Amino acid sequence: MNKLFASAQAALDGIVKDGQLLAVGGFGLCGIPEALIAALRDSGAKGLTVVSNNAGVDGFGLGQLLETRQIRKMISSYVGENKEFERQYLANELELEFTPQGTLAEKLRAGGAGIPAFFTRTGVGTLVAEGKELREFDGHQYVMERALNPDVALVKAHIADKSGNLIFRRTARNFNPACAMAGQVTVVEVEQIVEVGELDPDSIHLPGIYVHRIVHNPNPEKRIEKRTIRPAA
């Protein structure tokens, strides 16, 4: 099976539709699938619900999809770096399912593992638990959280072989493996592609069984979210 596609646009062709649930890897601007997000913007798909730790920044990453009003709802744990996100939410133009970061990661991991729901103490007694089932275990209250099974997952990795076995680079690993596992169709953007057999099996972070399509993007922009420098002497 050939998993390689000539471009990000080609990789999304036929699988991205209006109203879908998508998971997008990354943490801030670290490890985001830049080319795939841009291709999703250019696809014109709208009414999307997007699962991601955050929503990029104004004008970059998922922030591009907010500007084009393609996102209907965000399922996120952090929303503090995007003024357009804030504006849309406060104006009731964007739905937000605010989710604790660990819970969000586990909802994706559970989706990939075939676990429909789980119980956690995180959020008990807060708005996070409203409308959800509560149950007591060993004298403590727990809230039930449903797993996430996105229609499509967009993922960034450092190296892939042609079967889709992936290696992530340092902190860019973040939410990417969980998103890849949870997606019903997973598209990965990578900087390097090697032949099958070239990767040390013990170095592989995610097996290719979770990956359906691969796009080569050898020169991503890799913006720095906040640059802090020492004042000149």
C-alpha cells in the first residue's frame, strides 16, 4: 500500500469534509503539522470541530482556520495566545469545550486504545463535571469522560519510513502520538522519509499501523511562539 502523497492538498483530498471532528497534534507551535493545516484551510471545509491542545496563534497554525471561520467548535486545554480565538468565543461565535490538559490527552489515548470512557478525579466539583456521570471509588468522587475518536487526525513527525513508522523529535512528540492513534484516518507530515528497514525498531515511537497517509515537508517554517532575549549590555 502506497502511503506517500505528493502534497498536503493531495493527502487531504477525499477525506476532509464539512462538519467533521478533527484532531491536530502540537503544543503551542511545537510539533504542529504546518503544511496540513494550510491545506485544510485551502480545502474550504467548514463547520469543523477541532481537538487540539490550543489553537495556534493569530495568523498561524490553527489560527488560520479561525480567521477563515472554518472552525465551529474547539476542544482545547489552553486558549491564551490567540486574540481572534478570544474574540470569537466572547462574541458567542465559537463553541469551546474547555478540557483539562491531562484529561484531553487521556481522551485521545483512550480513543486510540478502544476504551469508550474512563473515570478521573480531575474536574470534580467544577464546571468541567457539569452534566457528566459521577461515581464514587474508594471514598472519592470521579467524573466519567468519554473518549475521542476523530474522523481525521493531522500529525507532525520528524522521520517516517514508507510504511508510516514514525519517529518524533524531542518535545514535538507532545500530543502527536495520541492524535495519530485516535484518528480513524491519520495523515502525517514529516521532514524525512526513509526506506522500510532503515529505522531501528527500538527507536520507533509509533508503528505505521496507525498511519494512513504521509506527506513530505522537508523545510517547515517552525516559528518560535515567544522569543525572549537578554537585553544588550
